[in-house]
Amino acid sequence: MHATTIGVDLAKRVFEVAVADRNWRVIARHRFTRPQFERFLRTQAAVHVVMEACGTAHFWGRFAREQGHQVSLLPAQYVRPYVRRNKTDRTDADALLEAVRTGRIHPVTVKTVVQQELLALPRIRDQWMATRTARINALRGFLQEQGVSIVRGASAALAAIPALLEDADTPLPARLRHALALLYDDVRATEHRIATVERELARIAAEDLLIQRLMRIPGVGLLTATALVATVGNIHAFARARRFASWLGLTPSERSSGARRRLGAISKQGDVYLRCLLTHGARAVLLAAHRQAKTGRPLTRLQQWALTVRQRRGHNKTAVAVANKLARIIWAVWSKDVEFRAAPPLPEAA
């Protein structure tokens, strides 16, 4: 019988391939090196290629599509239950065939080169931001060990450090003073690299109408909008707004049985980075609503709702609820191709 589906266990150098026919019976197995696997995809008649959605899967997915194959990338956590007995490359390839055979696992969309590029830039920025924070904390700690205290806040501390290092009266040993100056220069160089990435992201956003539309939503800035476009890709893969919020891990986890339904905290499934950005954006929405309420300025309906929830549930739970609301707004704006318009607040009950 002719091959219809192949399960591929990806790796750096060795690729395990299980070839199945239309009855899902494995009719051939191969163990390829990278050049052999490329040659196999080029010479193989068009089939359904199934792989786990891992680091290199999007590259191989694009390559397989260029050769005329249909590609499905399955989330690794959903494939794992289909692995029988010991975990080996062979059982992993078989598990992919079993998982795709059910037809109930939604595949991951194969990302384009542009999407992966756009997704890499914020992640690189995050790495440098973590490095910047670590260096500033190190500067603060070394100075405190010598009895020198600096002001709070990263920007204020960096502004004060040069004067401290240049002041001869500052009680610092000469060797330590020189080393701290080098560490300070490293922080400034890191900030320059961060600014370069941010300018590149701003240029990308200026050319992308979707990113601009998403940035008009409260709590959604440059980093969130670019990360959404790069990670999600096809918003129409989510039939409803709740499915999108659930994919982000912002809906309640459930432990139900029989007639008893138990809802817990948010599931925290999906992309941690996106969920973090949306939660920070929700905190910004809450802060803006609180400040507008204090000054007596009119609130939007979203802000009115957020402040009402905070009175009942507290600040942190409200931040998560607002993040959930933002995810649903993002889905509506993106999937329906409309602009966000802030609704006026509802009239207070008499």
C-alpha cells in the first residue's frame, strides 16, 4: 500500500521516521541523518507529515510544505500520553501517528520566517533586560558593601553612579572603583542594544496595520502587539474569544466530576510570555482607571467594570480578570478586522 502519513521524531542529527498507510499500519521505518532526511522529503510523494511542535519544527514544516507535503505540528504535551512503554525515538514516532489519527488535537500553525524573526526580537530584548537588572543589582550590592548607598530605581541609580565613581571622597578601593566603572559601562552598552531592538520593533509596527490596530487597545503596547502577531499567526484558528483566552491560560482550571463542577485558579496553559505581557497591560489599565476616578475624569466601560470588580475581588484577581477581558477584546478586534472603540460607562443604578 502507498504511504499516506509519516510521523517524524525530530532531533539535531538523527531523525526517526515511521511511514503509515491509509489504514494507519506502519509499513516502513527509517533512521535518517539531516542530509538524508532532506533528501527523503524531496523524493517522497506528497504525504501528511506529522511532527511535534519543538524548536526546529517550524523550519522543517516550511521545508516539507515547499516539497508539496501537508504538515501538522502537534503540541508535545498532547503527544506524550500516546507513547507506549519506554520513551524512545521509535515510540515517539509511533505516538505521533496515534495522536494525529484521533483527529482531536488541534495542530500548531507553522510559523513563517517573518513571524519567527518578529518573535525573536522581544525575546532577545528580555534577555538583555534581565542582564541589565542583574548588573544594576550587582553595582548596588558592591557599593553597599563599602558603605555607599544609592537611590532607589534603576534610572536614578544609573544617573548617580558616575558621580560616585568619579568622587575621590567616595570610600572605594582603586581596583574596585575601576571594576565598577567597567560594570557601569556594560550596563550602558546593554541599554544601547535594548534601544536598538526597540527601534527595530517600532519600525516593524509602523509598517504593519494589524499591529497598529492592536496597539490602540488599552493595555496593549508595542511589545504585546508584536508578540501577539508573531506567536498567534492565524487568529481564525480560534472560533470564539473564550477559546483564545483559554489558549493563553487565562480561564479557570476545572476539576469536575458527575454533577459537581469545580473551577479553580487560571490554568496557566499556553504561552507564558504572552500571558505575562497581558497581565502587565491589565495592571496598567487598572492604574489608569484608578487615577481617572480620583481626579473625577470620565471612565470608559472597561475601566468602570475593572474598578467594580476590584472592590469585590481585590487588585490581583482583578488584574487577571482584566487580562482575560483584554484577550477577548484582542480576538474581536483581530478576527473581525475592526477598530477598538472605548464604550462609555453604564449609568449608575438609582
